[in-house]
Amino acid sequence: MSGDGGAGRPIPTGLADAVAPLPIDGVVPYPPEVAAHYRAAGHWTGATLDGLLREAAAQEPQQVAVIDGERALSYRELDELAGRAATLLAGRHGVARGERVLVQLPNVAEFVLVVFALARLGAVPVLTLPAHRRSDLRHIAQTADAVLIVTRSVIAGFDHGALAREVQGCVPSVHGVLLVDDVDADHAASAGGRRGAGIVEVVRPLPEAPTVPVSPADVALLQLSGGTTGTPKLIARTHDDYLYSVRESARICGLGRHSRLLAAMPIAHNFTMSSPGVLGVVHARGTLVLTQDPSPAGALGLVERHRVTIVPTVPPLVIAWLNSAQAATADLTSLEVVQVGGAKLSRSVAERIEPAFGCRLQQVFGMAEGLVNYTRLDDDRETVLSTQGLRISPDDDVLVVDERDRPVPRGTAGALLTRGPYTIRGYFRAPEHNARAFTPDGFYRTGDLVVEREDGYLTVVGRSKDQINRGGEKIAPEEVENALLAHPDVHDVSVTGAPDEVLGERVRAHVVLRDGAAPPRAVELRRFLAAHGLATYKTPDVFAFVEALPATGVGKVDRRRLASAPSTSRGRA
């Protein structure tokens, strides 16, 4: 890295090359010869998240980086504020290189600011969703040994400040809570501070923290993956592997300085972060437009107002936009690409997108663990409508196999296995799960059933795991079942997915009641699950009361029979 940082500060050079990487607890490293090949091929360049922002600020200091409501930050301002926020995090909260910080924020400028501030310190953001509640956050904080929770006082009407302090009280490693909209709530007596001051206001007078030298093999961030057990797995992405995915995604998606990307989906999702997402925009020196209102009026209104060029979406979101009056009345002529990923897009919906929005549809199929596939912007119409795309890298190894891990012929459905220069080799601190999720030679078992064309394009045809994919959110049936089994009237329960035209799948709970119990109302069960700490998106959409759960020949609950059964046997709650 070289050049001027936009405020008279030279950008450090050669820092990454001179620093030994920190160990990644429980994660199998890439074999040395494989890592050497990725570096020689130019996939891994030694770039870091902090360097990404510093170079953008040096090259395009006046370019608008982030628009959040009436606020707009240039790359110079974002870089300077990140450095000052790093001073706050290090000085007041003692955050240091390699330490993990749980970040639970909505689509606001403070999310971007905090992520880059942590990168300045060499610390690791653990990206959680505002929908996560007590049980998930406690598990995540414990697994990560998080030292700090960064959140807002209230998000979507929920008291996240109280939730964060509750988690702090039961996880010994967490020594503080930082509320970005009320930084001095717990420090009202701090010099120059006052209750109610937001992080941007508080950090402006502070000096900028210098860049902490890190290795490009260090963990850049921890993301979350769903699982069949319900406990989120932590995905350790390094600077090298993650930024390779970001650079190639920005190239494939045609991002440039003119690009304006609307983040209407949760910003902590891997899709929104890197495909090409937030980081791809920074790499291309474009502009990120943020919204907490993904409704047609909110999102499409911002497309018109800010001349947005690219929007990542999931099927439920794009269907809502297509069916809205705003799709016909808003000025969407700036749109170049609508990306759809997260869940399978039906062909009937895919066919409507380009005529309705006057732009290209790009299908995206990927996972936070690594592999990302895109239809290309110059692909023929049939490929765009019928496939979920082609892998990013020539070094992405893809296998489509049968139940014994034997490769199946092209054009035949099978389970997808993958490894490559941006796919992890193991989850963070999950050795038992890693033994099941990865093959001995490093392939990740994605849990997806796909068909591969002769040219490598993939079409997703289902899931081999019990996971439910509700509008792009992965839900483990066992977690929801365990929460429902705590209800005093529930004798037994099985949770399955049910086909849904908008969401892809709904969550359906098949409930066996205790003798003599009357079926509770759905609203009562939902309140119970909320009090239990279950994330809102995991709450069943349908409760079906049944006399008994069907069993397989070996006595297990036959989820396939339940999934194909009518929605209710004794009435819907």
C-alpha cells in the first residue's frame, strides 16, 4: 500500500508481510503447498480490511462512501471516523488485536464504521443479526470469547441494550457493552462525554488510532452459519481469502466508481457484505446506500432518489417489490442489476424481473463458508432464468456426489462438495462438527443438492440437510423443537419446512399435546417462544396439532412424511 491517506497521513507499507499470523482456534489451515499456489495465482495478495478502506480514502477522498438517511460520509470521513472510533474501542474498552467483538447492528452507517474501526485495531467483528435473541447471542459470545458487545439501545422496537447487558452478565469474557447511539450511557462522567451522545459525535474530537499490523492470514471477521443442531457455527474468514472473493465479485458484477448499491437486506449477511456487497463497493470506490425499510415504498423510493445501480435481494423481497404499485410508478431507470440469492428463485418470478425493472437479473448462489456462484451479466436468458450461476474462481473445486461421496454424471442431481481459495477448511472451535462437515481432503459438505451443467453452471434442486431455508434464513428444526418442548402443554413436536411461493419455505410445527390440553392459540405460542429467547425469524409460521408423529422403520420421526402431509390434522392454531 502506498499514497496519502487523504488527511496528510501516510498509509503504512509492508506491515502485513512482517507479521506472523495469529492461530485460528480449531480451524484446519490450508496445506502449505495449496496456500502457496493461491498466492502465486494472485488470489491471495496480502490485502487487509483496513488497507481496503485506507487505499479508497487515499484515492477517492471526496467520493461519497455511505448514504444513511440524510447522512452522507465521504471515504475520507469514513476513514478518519474509523480511526477515531478505534481509539475509543482501544482506550475505553481495551480492545486489542485478535480479540473478538460481537456486533449486532441494523443497516446504519455505524455498522460500517465499527467494522472498519475494529479492522484498524486488528480485532475481529462477530457479525450477528438484530433478529438474534438471548439463546443465540449467549452461545455466540461464549464460543467466540467475545470481550465486548456493540449494539443499539433499541432496534425495531426491541430493547437490545438490555439484551446485551443480560448476555454480558452470563458470559465472563464480555467486559462491556457499547451502544452506538448512546455511547456515554455508562460513562456520563467521562471527560467531554454526556449521556445520549452517539458514536460519531463522541469520536470526532479523538485522535486517530494508528493501524495495528496484522497478517493477511489473520481472521478478518467471524460470520454465522445455521446448523442442524440449531447452535450457530462461527465461520472464520481471513483477510486474504475474503478479499479475494470481494475483488472477484466486484469484477464479475461490474462494479465501478459510478456504482451505487442499495443494502436493503440485513447488512451482516455474507451476501450483503461481500457478494459484492459493502466491501465490493469500497473496493470499487462506489457508494453504499443503506436502509432499514426494505418495503417497496422504502427501497424503491431510494433507488429513485439516489440513482441506485445494483440491489441484492432474496426471493420474498423481490416478489414484494414486483407486486407493488411502486414497481410501476418509481423511476428505476438507474438500475443496472437486481441480484437474487439466499434461496431458490422460481422461474416464474425470475421471468418477471427484467421486464418489470428494466435491468439485468443476476442469480447468486453461495454460502458464508465460501463458494459463491453468479450468473454472468452477458449470459444468455435461459442460463439466467434456469441456473444459479458459475463459481467465482478457476481454483474452486466442485464435486457433485451420491450418498457414498461418489461423483455423479453431469446433469444428475447430487450433493454439493466444495473447496477452494475462499472456502473455509473448518468452523471456529467446532471439532466434532468439522469431522462431519468436511471430508478428510478438505471438501466442505454444503448440504445443497445441485445439478451441474457441462459448462460448470449449477442449478439448485434442494437440500440434503434438515435445515429449513425461510427466505434465505437457515433454520435448524431441532432448536425450534427444543424451545416448543419447554411449553407445559406440549408432549412432542417436529418442525419441518413447508413450500411457500414467497418465502421458499415456511416453518411448520407439528405439535402433539399432553393429554387433556387444549390447543393454545398461535399468538400464545409465539409469545412463549419469544420469552424463551428464540430468534423471531425461527418462530413457526404454522402450528399443526396432530395425534402422533409418524416414525421411520428405525423409530426416528419421519420428517419427509410430515413435510408432505396436509398443514393440519386437528386444526391450525
